[in-house]
Amino acid sequence: MSIMTVPKLKSSVPGQYLGYGLQPVRLCYHLLTAPKGAKVSVEVFDDIAIHLSDGTPVLEQSKSALSGNPATDRSVELWKTLANWAELPDDYFKMVMCFRFYVTPIKTGDLVIELHNAKKAADIKILLDRFKTKKLQGKADVGIAPYVKRFLAAGDDGCTKIIELFELVTDADPVDPIRDKLTALIPDETLDQFCAAAIGQAKNSSDKLIRRKQPGILDANGFRGRWRAFIRKYEFSNLLTPTIGVPAAPQIAAVVTTLPTFVRQLTEIGSSESSIRNAVSDFLRTVADKVKWAEDGDIVESSLDELDVSLLRHHELADDELADTHAHIDPPARGRELYRRCTKLDLPLEGRAVPTYFVSGEFNCLADECRLGWHPDYKIMFPAV
């Protein structure tokens, strides 16, 4: 049984994964390729799990090898994975049909190759006997020893099943399998845009469930249906895709604490903490997109100035309307209404669709420069430099 690998494409950029982490990339791949009727979960029983229509799961631990090799014989990551599999609930454990150890970029080790190839009872017994030796375990409670002990605690039958169903998969770049899936349908010049949009849609779908405190389990058929609808709506030559994922909470919090002008503007109108966090996220992603799109030649930089003119005009008209219709409410409430009306605006850039956060992010860029504001007295509160 050969180890499953995908050769590196010349266009691949190791570690960037089109702006996303490893887990969303693998989630997207499985949503696109899982059998009909399957569901794919994130962080339920494993990093990724494919639940087939009969309920049978395939478990996958996804490991990045950018800063080391998680597939070495004495890798804590490897042995912790084996131990975690051995401690799955009995009913669920009995149903598992594959324990997959996924590594990218391509890295292997002698032990993972032996595990991958050990399908005969005699070969499995040889491995199990070796795992029980002090020579393999090393000093007690140090390194891999605690995890080997946890693994062996499953008993010979449990350990035998994990070894028999162990599968090593390694790719040069985790986006490559998605590219391979789509390359026959999508022109080369838009292939990475297509992949990035698909990964982003998969991540957003799982994040939405997790934010609602629901299990991150997605229906593959439903995802593919929504994705086909997305394709019909947008031509990829006419779509600008995100260049980074959603910033992590600590990164957002760090920006909030520095009190940039656009955050202070929102604070003055009494915006909620969640609104401010969303604004910071939109701002950071928009700034990254503008720089990357211009550097890559996806847009003409002067087009951003044209967009700003349109946004400033919309702000002015909305502000004038609210001065007539909402003069009776207090200034902060009026400012919040103005902010909502502006950030709900949907405008293209160079006639091309932009990500949903982009217009909101650009409004906050303009607010950061004091070219517009939300409080009726923003020009006094935040004089332009």
C-alpha cells in the first residue's frame, strides 16, 4: 500500500495556503470530495472527520510540518494522536473505518511508514510488541512515554484496529488536492482565486456553527449546492477574493487597545464591543486585501480612490437624510444608524464583486483618516490632520 502524496505545483507557495490555516483547507477538500450523503465535522472527534451516509467515520489529524517533522518515530504529535484515537468512546471507536495522519509539506518517518503498511496480523503484532518495550518508550513520563502508555491502555484489540486502519497522507501543499479537483473546470489564471473562495466559504460555514455553540458538522451535499450557486452568481474573472482569513481574537484585541481613530469614532457613538471587534476585523482584512490586490496587479490602485469617492458621497447623502429624519434622536444613536446604513452598502470595485466585509472595512479606513465620521460632531471631535 503506497503512501498517498501529491507532487508540488510550481505555483504553490508553501505555508500560505491562500491565506488560510491548514484545517480550513482540509475541511474544504473533504466537503468537495466526500461521498454523496456524507457530512464533514471540525473539532468534534478529531481535527477533521468525514461521516459517511451510514454513520461510519473517517478520522483525520492534520499536521503542519513547516517548523518540524510531526511524523518522526519519537514525535509527541504522532503519539499523542495515537493515544487520543485509543481513548475515543467505545461505540464511536468501533465504527471508525480509517485513522488518517495527514502531514504537509511532505514529511515521513520509519514508524509512520510501518504503521501505514502494517495490514497483516503478523506485522501488526511485531509493531505492538516493540511499542511495549522500554527501548521504544524511553524514560517514564518523559517525551512520548505517557502517550505510548495511553495508547497501549486500549488493549491489543484496540491498538490492532488503529494500526490496521492507520493511513499516512502527505502533500507538498494542502491546496494542491483542491487544485487537482478543480483544474479541469477552472482556467489556470483564476484557479487560486477559486480555491481561496471555496476555502473561505467552508471556513465561514463552520465558524458560524461554532459561534452559535453548535457542533461544527457540515453537510457535503449542501456545501456543494451552495458552492454551485456561488459559481453561477459570479464569474471568477469578475471576483476579488480575500487575501487573509478572519484575524484571531488576540490580534483584534491588540488593535482595539491601541485605540486607532476609527475605533475611537465608534466608541463615541456607543457602538457595542462586538460591533467594534467586527469593525477591526473588517479593517484589517480590507487593508491586507488592498495591498495584496494592488501588488499582484489584480486591481489598478487608482480604482481605490474612485471607490472612496463613491463611499464619501454615499456617507454625505445618508448623513443629510438622517439630519432630516432623525434630528429628534440623540447624536450617538444617529451616528450608529449612519454607520449601519453605510456599512450595509454593496459596491463593486472595477465592476468586480468584493468580499462582504470589504466596504465596511473601507468605510473604517476612511474614518481612521477622518475623511468621514459617524457622530454629527465628528469634525470637531476628530479634526483631520
